[in-house]
Amino acid sequence: HGLRGGGTISGCALQLAALMGAEHITLVGVDMCGKFHYDNTPAAQRGGMWEGRMTWMMRFIRYAQGCGIEVDTLSPSALCHFGLRRVRC
């Protein structure tokens, strides 16, 4: 197995953590609803990417969970609407 590209940098980090044997992954700053990309280009210029990227991220989160890896988020995220648990400090 290897990293699958085409999603988000956060998705690649999630995959890498799983491949390295993580038992618990906490996402931080993965809101999945921003109006701009990392390079400050508007999200609308790339064709409404968030819907597809959220599906992609949830696929990998479900895969990680199926492998026994606990995945949650520390910060607010649109992924919570799909069942990702948010932890509180």
C-alpha cells in the first residue's frame, strides 16, 4: 500500500499516520469549508472542490477507523456533519 493522491494535504497526512502505525489521529485545523486554498486562490475557481474532497477524506477516515485507528478533530470541521467526533480541551 502507499499514499493515494488527489485529495487534500490533510488526507495525505492522515494516510501517512495510518501507514506509520498510529492508533489515534486527532485532526487540527481541517475545517473543510474554507473560501480559499493554501495558496490563497478562491475555492470557487477550482470548481466547488469541498464536496468531493469531503467524500475523499471521509473514505480515508472510515478506512482508518476500520483498521482500528481512532480519528477525531480538535477544531470545528464540516467533517463533523458526517460523524467525525470533535474533542474538547
